[in-house]
Amino acid sequence: MSQSIVNSTSKQSYTAEEIQAWLVSNISEMLGVAADEIDIREPLDSYGLDSAQGMALASRAEKLLGCKLSLILLWHYPTIEALSQRLAEDFADSNSETFEF
């Protein structure tokens, strides 16, 4: 994963693949598992991701994307694949500061 994604503080566009790679990296670090053990199509809760970790992940993602995220996204898009696709679409289409429904 490129360092520019991790260290970015400015609002810029990311592809679903870049967001997906960032999510895999952060979730594997958070849960203490190897990144290659994370299946992007498995529900996040199948890895034991709890609500506190979900909030921490959302906070990290807010820093990456430069905007506020609704935690409801983790409920409606419970896999890394679905969540990264939705974030990329919303981020590209949105001028707002919050991703919500």
C-alpha cells in the first residue's frame, strides 16, 4: 500500500481498490492477523471486529478520506469489498462532508 494514502491529510479521490487495501491493512493490524488471512468478501464481524474497533476504524478512515463517516455504513456494507466500493462511489460523487444515507 502506498504511503501517500496512509499519510494523506488532504481531501482527494481514492479508488475502491485503494480503499480496500487500506481497510485490509488497518483491520489486519487492529485484529493482529496477517493481511492475507483477511477475505474481503467475509463480513467484518466474522473476524471478531467489535463496535469499539469499528469506531476506531471509522475514525482512521475519516482521517484518510478527510470527511466524516456515518457508522451505519459498517452495518449496511459489512464486507471490505462492499464498504470500499460504497466509499469510493460516495467519495467521488459527494461534495458533502459526511457520507450518509
